[in-house]
Amino acid sequence: MFDRPDWNWQQKLDFVVATMKEMSLKTDPQDMVRSYARRVGEYLPTDRMVAVSRRGVNPPQYRITRSNLWKEEVNPWKQADKLPLFDRGILGEMLYEGLPKIINDFAAPKGDPAFEYLDGMGSLVCTPFYEGGVATNMIFSMRKQHDGFKQDEFPGWVWVTSLFGRATGTLVLAEQLRAAYDAMDQELKVVADIQQSLLPVELPKIPGLDLAAHYQTSKRAGGDYYDFFPLPNGCWGILIADVSGHGTPAAVMMAITHAIAHAHPGPPIPPGRLLSYVNARLAARYTTNNGSFVTAFYGIYDPSRRTITYASAGHPPPRIKRCEDGSVGSLDQAGDLPLGIFPDSTYSEATAQLHQGDQVIFFTDGFSEALDNHGNMLGLEGIDRALSRCRPDARAIIDAILQAVDTFAGDHPADDDRTLLVAKLT
């Protein structure tokens, strides 16, 4: 029964190749089983087929998952509640024994609960499918006549059938993984939407400043953050921050940082006080047990004096392109530890004088640490090259930096979140 003596080797090989090609095209396990059953029926015809499973039930229960007696097909992975459930009988006994068998003088017991699936059959083979060393499923192939199966060919049949069972199981897992991934991706999209809602809906109108921003996450959600705070006497606070790590954990920490910054009692001034406030609360409750930290730069711009007073918590110093003489410098005269490491950290301050035409580029390290396909880093030099000439407005400056990064990185994907905030003094 396990071979086709009426076929020559080439016919057998052609059939096997055609079957494997057909199986390789299947992405739905139910469709794969249907197709495989049809193919096996062509190569090894039987009179009866019954499949049983103990998955999801308590011993000695089992379900019949497939039968060629059924007029309507049931998907055992999606319609388990429609499958017949039994708690005794020869099918269950062999399933729980978990061994392949040939019975060539078979006769169905009259009182067996699955008698209708066995009645009239004179020989039977059962092939177990193992998961974790346990037979969780079994296929029974039957013929009406006695002595319908050859024992010497049975091992090969068990081997081939079991391999198909493993392939089907892998396809089921792949389908479950896709479903889980889709659900997770939908959740991450919600997280990303929430995170985006915490960023400024539109940039403020600050006298004497032309502003532009670019925000790009390396995953669905990210840990970069920028914000603006209206202050007394026409001043504005400009904050840019970067949470360690990527993805959802960084996005959650970014939301916490946002909430703490906006909970500051009174105007968030001076810069060092705001950073100390955020740092103490992050370190007290949110970062000390998980190793997270936040780099941040907070500057207060005074339009009347054209000065920026700032403090930095381990953040890359913003670059200044001075269009009067073409030089490029940094706001690097104040710098202390990132937020969330030590609760009693304090933050020094410095003040820089700005002039008409100056361009201040706030950025996260996703730009300076951008990599090309060879693992080389863009660095500050790459950003400075994009600032080699003055641009007419803030948007043009961002476009120049983005172009420089794209040209440098080629098709290497972004490994980190990237945020740019540009202020040009008009």
C-alpha cells in the first residue's frame, strides 16, 4: 500500500517534485492539509481517513479533527468547538499510547463511540505527530480489506507523514506569529500616535526666529522629544531630549519625561532648575531600576537680547553656524550628567550671544552617529559639511542636513531616532 509498483521511478520522482512544489506555495495550514490529502490520495489510495487530536483537552479526551466522511470541512485551528469530542474508544487509546501501528485484522468494536468512523474497515494504520516528544495528533488510514498494508514499507510512511505533520505545525506557528505580529504592530501604532501627540502640533511664533523641525523614529515609536515653553518677558524655552534605547520602552520614558517637564511648578526657569527638577523625579521613580537615562538640552532664548542661556544633561551640544564669518561652533560651555542617573545631580548654565543670520541646530545623536554600509559614522564633521554655506531659512538647513545623511548612509537604515530642530535668527 505504501508504494506504487505500477509507477516507474521517474513517475514517482515527478509526483514527489510536483507535490513538494505545491506544498511550498501554501501559506494557510488548512489549505496545505487539503492539498496534501488530495496528493496522498492519488499516490496511496485508502477507503477511510480519520485524524484525531488531544491538543487543548484533558486526558483521556480527544477530538476528531478530520474525516473523509464529512460533507463539510472544519478548520481545526479556528473551529475547535465544532469538532466531535470523545473521552473513550480505540482511537483515543492509540492516540494516548502515541505509537505507530498496523492492524491488518481490524474490526471496529460495536460499542466504540467513534464506531461510525471505523465501521466496515478491515485494516488500519495509525501515524502519530509528535510535539515535545508527545503524540498530540494522529492520523488513521484504513482499508476495507484485511491485510491492506505492508509492514516493511510502514517505517517510510511514518517518516514521510510525520515530516508533513512537522511542516504543517511550522505553518500554523508562522500564521500565529503573523497574527501576533499584526496585533503588536497595531499596538505600537497606537503608542506611536500617542507619542506624536505629545510633540508640538505646530511650531511657535517666536519674534526674530525662523523655526523648523524634523522628527523620525527608527521604529514605530521612539524616545526623542522636543518642546517649547512660553516664558515671562517674551522669552521662550527650547527643550530637546533623547531617551536611551529604542522602541516602546523609550517612548514610554519619553512620555514620562514630557509629563514631568510640564508638571514643573511655575515657569520652567532657569534652565538648570528645570533639568534638576526632571532629573530628581526620573531618578526617584523611573530609571534607577532599569538602567534608563535621558540626555537633554534646555535653552532659554531672549528675543530682546538675542541670547540663549542653557544647561545640558549629557546631550550633544547644538551647532551654531555664524553666517557673518562662516564659522561653526557649539553651545558647549555647560554640560553635566544625563537625567535619571543620580537624583541629586545639579546642572550648570552658560549664556551665548547670538547675531542676525546665526543658525542654531539642535539635534539628537541619531544624526551624528548615523552609519554607512561600512560601519563608518557621520560624526559632527558630516553635519558641519552640510552647514558649509548659509541657507535662506530653517527648513532649507534641515533639508541640507537630511540630504547629507541620506548621501552618507546610502541604503543603511536608521539605527536610532533622529530629531532636528533649527532656529535661524532673522
